[in-house]
Amino acid sequence: CSEDFLNRSPQGQLTDEQVSNTKAVEWMLIGAYGLMNGNRDGTWGNYASAPSQWVFGEVAADNAHKGSELADQAVLFDIEMHNTIPVNEHLSAMWNNYYEGITRCNATLRQLKVVQESTDGEKFSAERAAEIEAEAKMLRGHYYFFLWRVFRNIPYIDETVATADAPTVPNNVDVLPMIEADFQFAVQNLSDAKPLGDAGRVDQIAAKSYLGKVYLYQKKHAEALVLFKEVIAARPALESLPFLNNFDVNTENGPESIFAAQHAINPDGGGDNANVGDMLGGLYGSAPANCCGFFNPSFDLVNSFRVTALGLPMLDDSYRNNPYKSDYGLSGDAKANYQVDKTLAVDPRLDYTVGRRGVPYHDWGVMPGDGWLRDPAFGGPFVGYKHMIDQADFPGNTQSGGVNYVTSLNVNIIRLADVYLMAAECAAETGDLDYALARVNNVRVRAAKIPLKTVGGANTAAYNVKPYLAFANKEYALDAIRFERRLELALEGHRFFDLVRWGIAKEALESYSAFEGGIISAYSGLDFAEKNNYFPIPQDQIDRSGGALIQNDGY
Amino acid sequence: IVVFSTHAKEADAQGVLDKRIELSAKRVTIKQMIASLENQSGAHFIYSSSAIKADRKIKTADLYGDLSDVLNQVFRPLGIGYKIENEKVLLFSVFQDITIAGKVTDAANNGPIVGAAVKVKGTDRGTSTNDDGQFSLTVQPKEVVEVSYVGYVPQEFVVDNNQHVYEIALQPSLSTLDEVVVTGYSAQRVKDLTGSVAVVSIKDLKQQPAASPIEALQGKATGVQIINDGAPGATPQIRIRGFSTINNNDPLYVIDGMPYEGKLGWLNANDIESMQVLKDASAASIYGARANNGVVIITTRKGQKGAPKITFDAYYGTQSPQRNRFPEFLNPQQFAEYVYQRFKNTGDPAQAPGMSETTGTNYGSDPDNPVLPDYLLAGTTTGHNITEADADPAKYNYAMDPAQFYQITRANKTGTNWFDAITQNAPMQNYQLSILGGGENSTYAISGGAFKQEGTYKYTGFERYTIRSNTTFSFLDDRVTIGENMQYSHTRGNGFGVNVNRAGDYQGEGSPIGWAYRIQTIVPVYDIMGNFAGTRGDKMGNADNPLSVLYRAKDNSNNSGQFFGSTFADIKLAKGLSFRTTFGLRYENYHSKSIGYPNPERSEGSFTNNTLQEPQGYNSEWTWTNTATYKNVFNDAHDLTLLVGTEAVESNWHETRGYGNDFFIAGDLNYYYLNTAATTRAESEGSEGSLFSIFGRADYAFKDRYLVSATLRRDGSSAFGPDNRYGLFPAASVAWRLSSENFMATAAWMDDLKLRAGYGTTGNQRIPTFQYLRRYASGVNQSFYPIAGGNDLSSGLWTNNYDNPSVKWEELKSINVGLDFTLFNRTIDGAIDWFDRRTSGVLYPVPQPSAAVGTGSSPFVNSGDIKNAGFEVSLNYHYFSPSGDDDAFQFDAGVFFSRYTNDIVELAPSVTEQPYLTLRGVTTSVLKAGAPLGAFYGYQVAGIYQDDADIANSASYENARIGGFKFADISGPDGTPDGVIDGNDRTVIGNPHPDFIYSVSLGASYKRFDINMFFNGSQGNELFDLTRQYTDFYAFPGAVSTRTLNAWSPSNPNSMMPSPHAKAPTIEYQSSSYYVQDGSFFRMRNLQLGYTLPADRMFQGKVSNLRVYASVTNLFTVTGYSGMDPEVSQYSSDFTAPGVDMGVYPVPRQYLLGLSVTF
């Protein structure tokens, strides 16, 4: 019997030899992009790794509750209340998926090198080779940055580390310089044009924005501001770009979208490439897209949209006085006959951020309250808005089988308004209050252009949003900018990380807990310690590392 | 004077012998002497000169007397006898050969025994019986003739020179020592075995009607642990001498010479003649690379020469779920009080019960006394909020549109017993017709069987149809034998998760059994209009109605058609030398269908999901084996058998899966085709592998007394890279039959005593192939991305399997010492074995950190060493009546005892302590040096925090509370206790391996009655009852165990169960010793009562045997385990986490009536 009898080839899989060519490198790069949606595959389970970061960015902050019932996904409630223990499965979802993205970037870079250095076979042009390297490094920077924000102390593995050596890489090194280096490489090697003309690829604008963001997280305000200004200059004025285009499947990848996770429904109707990470936030009950009734906006968030007579936010937290609670706490006829208070003075962005009783929700009809809610007594009376799409767009944009809450809606990781506000923040921090004021007001003027919600021809609230007249001083400017970030970017996954980088997570969340817990007692008693600025390393990863990974202090 | 022949005298009618003779001394030839005698007596002598050597000269003294005196004095010393026939004197040599004839029959049924050996003792003269059981043999008087046949007690008789015809009736042997069994490419007598081999004969198998032949192995062989599960058609889990690997621990099956890896649900137990379990390496290593987990050799029934024997077997019965073992849950009122208590115990007035935020609408607003609602749901209104108007049936609308859907569900205030609701008494039946027979040059065995078992969980079932044909043909004077053994089987599993090839679908949180733990008892099975009721409502959790899950899966099916067969040719090339070639083929074609329906009554249900899944695939495998055997006996003392062989195996698997969703109509099976779905998707997958082996074997016996056996096998496997492709597996064993030694001759009570010792190496390669290669894949869900920004996906690649270039064979070295004994005229027999098995380089896909491999599959690595050591004792007692009468009382008793200890001796340097099997954050098991494989892992409960001081003074964790678990402070980051409970404090909290397993079988017969009883048990193993996560810790708002009635409270301070608490930290239900319980049990597995009718008389000989029987299985179980069944089969066969109970399918009790008739 010859040796040939025992020589077999893998079925439906490729070997190193077969992936050492230019086509394979391009395909591996697509694979590297593939983790932008926060999941390798599978619909259920990838919640915490969603590009929207609704779990760590919003539920862990003061903007939203995990929702559903208390005992359903109790470990999500642990994250909300900052009682996370290292075996929490959502930590693993975050960790595993983003490291999958990183390994794909590294594999692309490795194979790129193999192809370019081989003595025969087709090679990439130097330009495309540099561009591929830049794309892969940009993606790697993004994946590492998301991990860093959640876990802080993470092992850094790049394409030069052999797989066999990777398990023993410790997590005691500051990875921000490496993240920065990847974004710098991307800035230097990408152009304004999207590589290969693909809207879903990263370009220099995205790289500059992200690099600026990383600078901002390190308080390198001046360096960041330079980049943000370049980005702003390169794009149309924000005021000319409709706010709603950011959350509309028909206007994706428009000028405001700078870095976005591309989502699509598979040709067969499958949802694995769609925004499955947000699926638990699908509404409930009789809603046209009903799933699990998670991700309920907080009273605190909703009330933060209330405005003064001047159309400005209540920076002094006075929005918490006499809070608006929709029909929460009502019963019997009072509840049945509840009418939305149309005199409530709010920023119009509220009703495109939050669904509340009595106000039209997308084109689904007027939000009926409890009928669309899982457990309003626990999760509150509100639902999220930005992650759901119009009913008219369901065909072709939702997962088959009536899974209308899994959609092809892109999720912006950086959009222009974010850059405006980051630029404003950098300017304020570096003393340029005029520039800061101008950028904040760009955002607010644009907000004033949002079509107002009406029922029977009447506005459903006393909508009002006005520009600031002036920033009296740096502190006021920063308060205003921070508040504006909350309003503009609410439920888009920024809030918790902003609070942490501002160093105010403890005071903000504990005071939030006191307020929110006063309405729904489940949220009272939040105790925020230093360790809670980030989350524990998943226990299984520590177990697997054989001592290379050290648990974050305090966990 | 010695009377030489009384017969001669009697025949002397004419008084010839009384004639007077007078002869004087002289030297004459015999011929001359005869002439003189004829002369004097007048008698005529007849003789053959050559026979009596008449030309010999003899010298005689003077002779006076009767002729008879003279004949006696002269001829007798010369060995010449005489006889009077027709007044003539017949002379003959008394040493003359005589020819005897005879017939050998079975004492039990008087049927002829074909091929029985008839041999003159102490000589090499012998013959065997023909098709009618007859023989003829030339012998000399006084010689001892031995008649023997496999399976019968040998008989001896002394040749009487006057008796020429013998009738010998052989008693069936109660000893299996003489049985010839197949032990790896050759056959051996049981008494000659040198390795550890358990032999189970058909008689034992038939005592337990069972879907799977493996089930019937239970308690029939020491060292073999069978764990049953109750799913219809399920193949139980079999473990031989512990767990040698972390992967698949299933043994290798060799069915009629053809190796097979997999489950045996397709094989009909009635078709099996015998099974041998090769337990130690010295016996099994001839199977080399695949023998680590032991080898089970299965021989199917073969034909026998003779007239066709037609047998019909049937049984019918019912299975009842063991209802007394169903979990006990709080009734709705108790449940409401439990939920109230959860909030009361927070001590937070804002979290008081009776509010919508806390206890919701179901129990009213009284903070102290919950009041059960009349309705749970009416449209979107819940609990006490529902008015009569809301509950108006006119509003009911079961529309599959969330905006229109209006369901009205009454509360079941007395509580639904969900386990009652989803279980049933289920019928089970089996029919088998077989025809066995043969002619002079051929034998045949043909059978057909049908088996059908419904599940004790509703809407599940299993069916199997089998056809088998085993034939042999011999020609050229029996020098060439060709034959075939073939089976075609069709199996069909119906309903949720019934798949004979995989345990586990029906386990776990998403199964109907899992849901039954997770749904509140206040939920009725049906709503007011008879549609399924569910968890849609207020704070009802997210369980699916378990009956709806079963019902909606009722049309799901798994169909498999498998051909399994081999054909062989056996050629006798020269004396003692034979060549055999066998070509076997397995081809399985399978198809399954599963359909999904909307489940709007579920809290997280769907209104529109209507799906079809259609996997279809095949497994094909061929095995070609060639062996040459030389067998000879030299000088009557040296018995030598040499065997060399080669074997090639090639296997292929391919599966195509189609998925469809959204059909024009739901529920019409005739309409469900993929092309009728609105959206479809297809996938396919496959694998292939090959194995080539060369092997040899030598068996040598000296005077049956000293036995030596050696085997060597070299395997090449496509599973490994070029550098590690080949494995060499040697083994040797010796045995010493002490009972044959002269110094034991005085111990007549000792029939047989044999000491055995063996050592050998086996291998394991049962891992996915190509672990040595890094592999990349392209998949729409895994690596595609809509890079262009629209809905179009672009193809991408990802690394889905990481590589370990140095992966190599897993090796098991085993030593075995054993003693076989048969005592007191075969009334007692048994064996004692001691073994030590060490697996080195255990193959396991050690999960790598995600930082290294992302979500790709970690490669298998040779991860460490596992040791299984232990001993086994089997002891049988046989009482058979001295009269040998069939009707007399007979009694057999057997006791089997097996013990092993399992330890992970060390882990490879690349592997540290490795916890595994995680469900909802509870990680149950661990791989850890010094601990047994699959040891339970978690926190050690040290008590319950009694008060604040207790928390302050004890090691604790964040949010520790009064009434919560106090865990033992085992360690800190630096290896010493640090007062903080965290991941460092996890420790080994239980051992899933038993201290020992045992079984007792009792059988008796008297006249026409027979009775058999079989008991088995396991002692000292622990079980991890993971279902407590739901029932004891409220991990979901589902059913709550009545155990919680004894939860800790200030007035019940000694309870070891945490008090209910709405804000209990999640660490409380992490893996801890709370889940771990003693899993010992003792079970009466089987009771069977049989009656053999006097068929001969009743049917005028047309029916030769007719037996009816009644049997009960699982009559009782003694156990302290609180789960549904202490027999907990592991979740997945290639992922060893033994003893974790995620909600097993319990073994039902079966009542059967059976009939066996032979024509």
C-alpha cells in the first residue's frame, strides 16, 4: 500500500499553500473586515460584542437598562449594576470576537508578507500592498481599541508573534502606543479614496478620525484637534446632513458616516451578517418587530432631553426635578386613558432616540406603551429607537422568518457629529472656546432641522433645541460638550467610555443610581469602585493562559 | 481357570467344547495344533491365518481336558480368542481392530450434533460426526473414546469388544471454557485466552429485551460500565475500564470481522450470537490504533448444517416514565410566596413585593399575601389587571400577527405538572423471524426484524427494520470456504432530538426536558381555546411550553438506511496453512427533516417563523483485510499458531443541508420542500480518512499448560502528519494452566485454573483529521462581509482550524494480571483481573486563549497522561441437578464487581488546569493534574452567612449577603488563602467516577419454568445536578424546587441552601459543591419469568420449541440522588464531562410480554 493511500486533503478547507497568493490575501482582508459586525457567526449570544456596544457603552452607563425581566440574563444586570464577575458570558463574547478580528488582521498581514516576499507568483503593486497593510492595521487598531476600552489590560499580539507563542503573551503592557501606531500607519498609507472603491472600506478620513479619538482618550487634545479639523474640512458641513440619515438603511455610508460596521441580510435571508448584536433590543409584544424587550432607555436619559425655555439642556441636572415618567406607575383608568404630555419641552432628538407612549415610532404607528414592552415595571416605559428600522424597509432588510429586529442597518462607530463634538472637546480643553462653541452649535442647529413628531397634526411635545449663545468658561464649555455628546450620541455606545475617560464615572453613575432607583428601586444602590472603570478579564481566558494573563485589580 | 468367554459357552449348543482332548507335549505350528484339535474333537475350526499368525511355532506341555480347557490354556496366552458359531469354532485375534458406529446427539433436544469430535484417547486416531450426527471408528476393545463438541460437556466410553453401536447424548456445557471465540483475526478457545476477554453469549443477551445490544452488555462483563438513557432507540454509553481519553471513549466494534466506530442503534440484538469484550491491551492491541477504549467483537448468528430451523421472536410491552422520580416543584401559591420572599429578603422597602416592579401583576398588591390571579394573559393585559371584559372569549384572536394576536390564558392555580404533561406510557414492540440451516457444503442464516419504540416523552419514537443474511459455501473438499455476512437496516427517529447517533439533543436547557424545569407551574398547558399557553405574561420568564416543543417537533424525523456487510474467502493452502481475505463495506445514507413553527405563546416567541431543515448525507467505509494463518501441533505438545495480515480502511462522509423559511402554508408535510420556501440556503460538509495496517500474531501453547501470545501492529493513519504518521503497537501475554500441572493433580475439585499476565500498547487516533495543518475556510456567515456597502456580500477567508504540527498518536500502555478458575465440577467459575492502564499524550483540543486563535478551533495536542487502574472480579455459581434431567431444578448465580480509579497523572507543559463544559456561566468540570478526568470543579460551600458579623469575619465576595453561600477560601493569587472569594478559590468538588460498579444476576429453572433477575449498581460516584441552576437558584423565572421550602432563614439557620433573594449575587449559582451529590444507586434492572410450553405434544412435533415470557425492567432503584435518574449519560460522546446532569432522559420502566417459537 503506497504512501498515497494515506495522503489526504482537508475537505472544504484550504491549506497554507493554497492561501499564499494575492487573491487569498484580498479574501483574508475581507475576513478581517468581517468582524466589524462584532460576531463571527451566530445570531444569539453576540450582544456584548455588538459594534453598537449597547451593553458596555449604554447599559453599563446611565442611558439604558438591560430590560426584559430581572431574572432573564441576570448577568447583563450584573454589568448594568457593576457587579460583574469574571465568568460573565458577555465578557467572553466581547473578548473572543474582537480577538478573532485581530487574528484575522494578523493573518492577512502575514500572508501579505509571504506573497510579497515570495520569489514566484503574482504580487501586489507596492501601492496596493501598502493599502492592504493599512486597512488591516486600521482594523486591528479598532479591534484592540474596543478591547482596551472594556478590559484595559489586554495582551497585544501582532503578525510577528507566532501562534504558538501567543498564549503566553502577558497583559501587563500599555497597548495604546501600538494602537496609535496602527492608526498612524493607516493615516499615512490610506488616501481619501476608498480602497478599491468599496464603500465599506476604511479610508484616510476614518483613520484620522480614529487616531484623533485615540489621542483624545489619552488627553492629547492638541494632536487630536489637528486631525479632527482635517476630517471636518474634508466633509460637507454637518448642518447640511440630515440627522436621520444615520439610522436609515436607505442612506447608509453617506457623508456623515466615517467608520461604520456594514450590515447586510444574507441572500438566503440569514442574519449572521446583520446587526445581530442588537437583536435583544428588538421590541416586544405586539410591536411589528418583537423579540426580547431588552435595552430600555432610562428615565435619566429621557429627561436629559428636556430643555430650558432657551432650548438648552439642563446642565445642572435640574432635568431630574419632577421627572417625566410617561405612564410609569399609573394604573387603572389613569393608565388606560394616559395621554402624552404635549407641553413637555424636549429636544426633538428625544423622539428619534427613544420610543415613548403616545409618540409615533418610525412608521410603526403610535407607540402604545406596555403593549410593546416586556416588563415595564422593571425596565421602564421606554424603548430604543435608533437600532430599529421603518416597517416599510423590512422587505429585503430584515432576517427572514419575520425576524424583523435583525436588520441590515449599519452601525456607525464614528460619525461626523461625533468628530465635531470631539473636536469641540479638544478645542475647549486647549482653550479655544469659540471653536468649541461653533462645533457644538453645528450639532444643535442640525438637530433643530429634524422633522417633528406629530399626532393628528399636533406636535407630540414642545420641541425646542437652540444653539448656545456663548460658553462662559472652559468648565461650562466642557459641561455643555459632554451633555451634547450624551444627547447626540445617546444609545450609540459611547456613554460609559466617555464617563470613564472624563474620570467622572463614579459620581455620574452613583448619582444616576440614586435618581433612577428612586423611580425603579432595582437600580438603586449602585456602588462604583475604581475597578469598575473597566471589566474583569474573562476567567476562561485566564485559565487558558497558564498564568500569562493577570486579572484586573479588584476582580 | 479364568472363563475366557462366557458367550462362547452359551453358544455351544452342540457341546463341541466338552469334547475330550489329549495331546502330548511337542513343538508344532498353530496350524498343526488346530489340525490335531479338529481331529480329536470333530469340530471344524475357522480362522484367518494372518490374523492369528497361524504359522507361529508353539511349544505345549501335555494337555488333557475339554476342548474349552485346551483352547483357554493354549490360545488365550497367544491372544487368540474363540467363538462357536454354527457348530464351528471361530478363532480370532483378541487384539483385532473392531469397527464401532454411533450417533452423537444433543441431550437437550435429541437433535444430532454435526461435527462432534470422536477421538481415541491418547492417540491421534479420531473422526467427526456427519450431518446426521453419525460416526464410525476403528478401535480396539478396552480403548477409551472421547466425544466432544464445543459447548457440550465431553463424554468418554470404554470400547466393549462386544458392543459395536454406541448412542452418545452430550449434555450442553454450562462452562464457556470450551467455546471458541473470535479474538482479533483468529479464533481461540476460551480456555486458551491469555488476555483479558469477557465473553457474553447469546443466551445472556436474550434475557434483556433491549433496543440496543449494548444495553444487553450491562452487567455481563466486568469492567464494562453501561450508562443508559431512556430516549427511544438510544445507544447507551459504554466505557471499558474507565476513561482512557478526554475525547471519545467509545470502544471499537468489530462486527463479523469488520471494524466499526460509532453507535449501534442499527444493530438488532437478536441477530447477535456472541460478544467478546477485549479489555486489556494484550488482547486488543492487534487492533492497534483504534483499541485504546477496548474492543467489542460482535459475531452474528450463523447457520448450522441441518434442516431449516425457523424461529419467530416477538415481544410487546409498555414503558412507563418513572413518575415518582419527577422533580417536585412548588405549587403556584408556594411559588408566589417564594417570589415574595425573594423581595422581602432584600430588606429594601422599595423592593417590597406586591408592586408591579417586583412581583408584577400576577399576585396582587398586598405586600404580605400573594393572591393568585384568575388569568395570566388577555391580549397584552396581565394578571390581576385583567378584567372580565379583557377575558371575553370574543376577543380571542389566534392570529399570527403581533398586532392582532389576542390570547387569553387562565392561571392554573393548582399548578401544572409539566413532567406529567409531557410524558406518557409508551408502547414498545419487537418482531424477528429467522431461518437457520445448511446443507453439506453450505450454511445459511437469514433474518428479518422490526422494532418500534415510542418515547415516554410524547411525540417521540424510534423504529428499526433489519434484514440480515449470513451464508457460507465450501467446496474443493472444504479447502475453500466463501461466505458473506450482510445487513441492511433502516432506522427512523421521530420527534424532538431523537437521534441514535448522538445523546444529548434532548438534554440541556433548550430541550423539552430543560423547558419543563424552566416553566412556572401556574402556566396551564392550553389557553382557554385549546391552543398552547405559554410564558407570554408578566414576569413569566422565557421558557417555551415544553409540550408545544414536543408537539411541534412531532413530524421531525431522522432516517437512516445502512448497508453493513462483508464477504470473505478462506482458503486452506496446505496442512495448517490458510489464507483469508475479507472485504467489508458500510454505506449509510441518512436524511432528516426538522420543521419549525411559530410559537406566539412564548414570551420570546415568534409569529412567523416557519422553517424547514433538511440534512442529507452519507457515510461510506470499506475495509479490506488479508490474513495468512499457520497452525500446527508438533509432537503432540507444541501448539503453534502464526498469523500475519494487512488491513486497509478508507472512509468518507458527506452531508448536504438545506434550509428553508416561510412557506405558503404551515404544517402540511406534503408541501414542505425547500423550493417552496420563500428563502433557502444550502451547506455541505465532508471528511475523508484512511488507515493502513500490517500486523502479526503468534500463539504458542505447550501441552495446554503454558500459553504465550504476542502481537505486533503497525498502523499508518491519514489523521497525522508525515512525521508522525505511523504507530507501532506491540503486546505480549502469557498464561499458565496450573490445573494441568502434576502437583495439582490431587486437587480434583479444581477443574481449571489459569494464571494470565499481559502487557501491551494500543493507540488512539479518533480525532478530526488534519490537526497538523493550519486550515482556512470561507463561509458566508463566518467570513463574508458587505464590503461594497450594500446588501451584497463579498467572500472572505478566515483561519478556522489552528495547527499542531507535532500532533501524534495517543498511546495506552496497559498491564493486566488475571486468574481464571473453574471449580467443583464446574459449579463455580470466575475470574479476577487486576489492571493498570496509562494513556500518554492524551489527545485533546486544549482551548487556546482567544488572543492566540480567536474563535478558530484549537488544535488537538498531546495534553497529558491519564491512569486508570483497578480490578475486577466475576464469580458464577451453577447448580445443576445430579440427575442431569432437564426438568430438574437448575440455578445459576453471578456476581460481577469492577473497580477503577482514574487520575490525570500529569498535564503537558503547554496545558494548565483546564476547566470545561460551561452552561450559562456555570463551568462544571476540570482537567487537572492529580484529579480524576472530568472532576467537578467550583467553590466549596462552607456554609451560609448567618449574619453581618459572619460575613465580616469570613472570606467573602462582593455583595455577599446574609443567607447566601459562604464559600471556602482555598487560595489567592499567590497560592495562599487571601480572604477573598474569587476564581482562585475554585477547587475539585467531586468525582464522577464510581468507587465500584457491580451487578448480580440470578437465574433458575424448574420443569418448564425459568426465572431471571438482574441487578446492577454503582457506588461512590458523584453527579453534578446542573438543573438546580434553574430550580434552586431562580436563574430563570421558572419552576422552583420544593427543596427551597427548607432554604435558610433566621429560623432555619442550619439549612445549607441559600435563602431566596432578588438581588443575590450571581456568584451564588456558580459551580459549587451545592450541585454535587452522591450518585450511587442500586437498581433492579430486569426480571423475567418464562414458561416453555410442551410444544412437541401440543403441535404434533411441528413446533420444536415454544417459550413465552414476561419481563419488567427497572423495577426499582435505590438511590439518594435527587435528579430524575442516577444514570447520567454525558452530553456529547466526544467531549468527556461525565456525570453532569442537564436534565437526562430518564430510563423508563418497561413491562413486556414475549414469545419465542421455533419450527
